[in-house]
Amino acid sequence: MIISELIEQLRKYPPEMRVLVSGYEGGYNDISLLYERRITLNVNTEKYYGQHESAVNPGDSDAVPALLLAGMNHNSEEGDSYAR
């Protein structure tokens, strides 16, 4: 999905509705982190991996920019370092 497609989908919902991501082992977190990444598309075929992967060399011509949305459990005493 690209940003314009996400915006189009989000327009279908009330602007005050929460947007969540899955928690580390269960539950849900609010989106609180946005990370720019360079990724290589469609490289993983195993069902337990996401289909795209971080680019080994971000300068490669097949690496594309992407925005990773993540969330932290702000109630956790340990802190959550997800997706850093």
C-alpha cells in the first residue's frame, strides 16, 4: 500500500477513530512511531516473514522508500523498543 491508498482508506472512517498496530505478543498499541526505511520488495516467500525486507544496501537501485508505522506500550515499565 502506498500513502495515497492509505489516505483514501482512512477517509472512510471518522477522524477521531483510533488507528492501532498489533502489540509485541498480544494486545494493541496506538501508532506512535513512524520510521522511514528503504526496502527491497517481494523477497520473502515464507509465510512467517513479511513479503518485503530492509534493503541490504539502501543505495541499491531496487531499494524503495517506505514508511514503517509502529507503536509503543507507553504503560510498560521496561519500555518498548519495537521496530527501532
